[in-house]
Amino acid sequence: MPRNSINAVTQTTPRFPLRVALWLLDSPRFGHKVSTKQFAGRLLKQPARQGVVVAQTRLGELLCRDCGNTRDRRIGFELLRQAGRSHDRRAQLELGRLYSQPRHYDLAEAKHWLEQAAAQGCDEARRRLQALPASL
């Protein structure tokens, strides 16, 4: 086997679990099932630790939306913040959504993250910004 093909295999192999996890979560047939979300979460954990922004965003969303435990939600918020600081529009929008909900209500944080997402051209973030109360 030529040396170049070995390098190609080792460079693409770490991304394979990420691609499988994203496919599972985006699949209309599998994406809503709890077991699929748990499996995808396990697949996303290592890439998220390695700093892959997409993995941080998707794992953060999973932990914040689908976990009832406070520790997991806290980890999810931190993953979303890391991805948001890396200019990931999806993470910024999700943080804006979460901070505008009664459970985590923080108007200043919601406005900050929605402004970041809107600056990147996110229409939903613009709509949510307009809907926020002006009591800052």
C-alpha cells in the first residue's frame, strides 16, 4: 500500500464518527429516537473534545435540549459557548434561544448571542432580536 493512501486513511478516519453522528441526527427516520441521540452523543464526544466546532455545536444542542440532568446541561452550554466563540452561527442562535427561555432567562446573554448570529446573516436571529423585550 503506498504511503499516501495510509495518510489519507488516518486523516479521514477521525471524521467518520462525526459524519455518522450528523447523518443519524439529521435523518427523519432515526433522528427523533432517544437511543439514536444517545449513540450520536457518544460518537460526537471525542471530536467535540478535540475542538471540532460542528461536533461541539451538535453535542451541546443534544445536552441542552434532551438531558434532564443539570451537569449535562452545563456541559452543553459550555460546548455551545466554545462553538459560538468560534463564530458558529448555529451555536450562537441556539445560545440566544436558550437564554431567552424562562429556564435560563438572561436577556443580556440572549441579546449578545443573537446579535452575533444576526451579524452572520441569520434571519431567525434577527426576528428573535426584534421580539426580545427592550428592558436592557
